[in-house]
Amino acid sequence: MRFHRIVAGADGTRDCEAALLWAAEQAVGRGERLLVVHAWEPRVPYRAPYARQPAHFDLAYEQVHGDAALDGALTLVGDRFPGIRVEGRLVPGRPEFVLAEQARGADLLVLGSAAPLAGDGRLGAVVLSCLRRPPCPVVVVPPMGLDASQPVAVELAEAR
């Protein structure tokens, strides 16, 4: 059974823009639906295990920033690919777990990586986690460089 959808992670940074645009281009070309996912988790201050935790976390603040990141991603995709079938999801949880769950059974999971710009080749915890146990074929797209007109995507892992 095919679900005919491509899942792309959106973290609200410019590093993910090339991945979002590449995923949108693939979705349009294949006639598939694009699901843009932004995962967020509350930023709880680290405390000693015996210290009292604050009684109130400002979850609304975290959700507002998540909404803004997701809205920005959907606007970017919609402006470049009018008429694309796209859905956005704001999901609480650790990004590596949320993305793997949302991409289970999808045709493709597309993630962005700033590794080429960092210069040290590291991919980051979220990308590495999704590559260790891929829920579907995974593509990692580097950000567009100053001299690149199109991002280059490399398929790194396939679900077993």
C-alpha cells in the first residue's frame, strides 16, 4: 500500500529551506502530497534531580514559535509552488522521534543539513537518528550555497 506522500522537516531555520523546496519540487513532480512537520519540545531549564521544578512552563510561548516556524515553511513552499497539495503539522515531542513517526509508511522523508556549511562533516542528532532507523527512504539536502542555484540532494538511507 502506497501513501503517496513526502514528509519534510521544518525547524524554522534557513538551513531547512533548501530541503523544503526540494521536497516540494519532488511532490509536485510525482503528484504526491507534501507533509511539512515541525516538532517542538518544551525548553525546561536543567535542574538537579532534587531541585523543585517550576510550577508553570510557558508552553504557549513554545507553541507560538512552533506555529511561526511552520507558517514560514508553508508560506515558502506555497509561494514557490502554487497549487501544491501541502499540509502542515505542529507536533510536540523530540524532533527525531516525531519525524520518524510522521514519516512511517511515507514515500520519502526529506531533511535539511547544515553540515557542509559547518565544515566538519557532522550531520546533527536529528538527521543521524533518522538515518539509523529510517522509517522510509531518507534524503538529506544541504543548504543552498552562495554560488548554487539548486540544492543537491543525496539519498543516504532506505527503510528495511
